[in-house]
Amino acid sequence: LEGARCAEVEALVHCRRYDDARRALPSLREGLDKAYLTAEVMWRSGDLRESARLLARQIAPRCDVATMSSSTSSASAVPSPSDDEAEAEALLDDTLPIELP
């Protein structure tokens, strides 16, 4: 049943029905799927910074620094929300909802 609920939220996002997707999010169990879908709804709605922060908060506790390669430090493993902000904003311009007359 959880998979179907996630699929519903994903379908609403694909249809650009972000408000409906946001209303469907509370029906999901806490976890990475819900965090990812919440971040996607935020991102698609134009809230890049908060979306990146949410993902960083979810990913950081799950990083096992001991198993990371020697070329990766824990500080650089999770990008900051501003790392590629200009590029992300440029990409967002192509994904914002189209306003119809």
C-alpha cells in the first residue's frame, strides 16, 4: 500500500499538481521515500533551498564516514544547499508550471 501512495504522489508531481501532491504527503510513512518526495514537491514548487536542506538532513545521518573512500571527507560528502544553486535555478526555469491564459 505504501508503494501505491508513493506512486500517487509521483503521478501528481508529474502532472504538475503540486498542491495535491503536498496534501497527499502526510499519508506516507516517515522515511527516505517520504523525504525524497517532499523534497521533490518543494523543488518543483520553486523552493530549492529548503528542498536541498531537507535532503541534506536526511542523507547526513545515514552517511557512514568509516566506509567512505579516502578521497572523500565527511564535510564534503553532503553538498551544501548553495553548491550548484545557480545551475539548479536555471534548470528550474524549464520545470516551473506553465501558466495558461
